[in-house]
Amino acid sequence: MPISIPHILSGISIALLVIYGVDVVVGGGGAGDGFLPFDAMTRGVAFGFPPIILSIVAFFIAKKPPYTGLGIMLIITGVLIIIGGIMSVTSSVETENSARMMGEGGSLIVIGIIIAALGAIKIKKSKSSVK
């Protein structure tokens, strides 16, 4: 099957999340300590929010052909978001804004679960349309 727009959108989502994660790991989560010169809020808005939107758009524009690969990519995106949420929750114990960080981390975990579920739905629909 040729690469389609939903695959490209999902690939961009994964790439942005990997860049975000590597920057956080390299910088230890601090502002401007990674290879990107952004604080945590800017980094989240630039590299964390677009993958959520792109993943949802990719799910809904992929209608007719079976998209098992897209489903797998959506699950990967969901897992990366869940990992980010868990890291946010676990790192919030050390910060003064722990209540806010716990809320954001919990929200990320829920969003990641939803995106992973969309991936599972896409795989299930792909397998049922092949029969």
C-alpha cells in the first residue's frame, strides 16, 4: 500500500514526540537545558500539542482502505504520550508546581490512552474489512 496523508501525519506526530522526549532527557527537563532553546511550556506547545491534533486528524481522514500500519503508528503515538504523562507525574514530586504537573500528566495519560485506542480501532476495522 502506498504511503498516504494519514501515514505522513502520523509519522510527523511520532517524530515530534521523539524530538520532544530526547530534548527532555538531554536537558533533564529544565528550561533551555536540552538541545532546543525552549522552556517547558513552549516545548510542550510546539512539540507536544501538534502530535495530538495530527493523530486525531489522521484517524478521521483514513476511511476506506485498510490501514493496519496507521493503527500501529497511532498506538506508538499514544504510548509515547502516555510515557510523557508518566514522566510528568513522577517528576512533579520534586517541583513546587506539583498539583499542576500532576493534572497535566494525568491529562496526557488519558489523551495517550484515547489515541492508542483509536489505533486499536483502526487495526480492528482494517482486519474486518479484509474478510
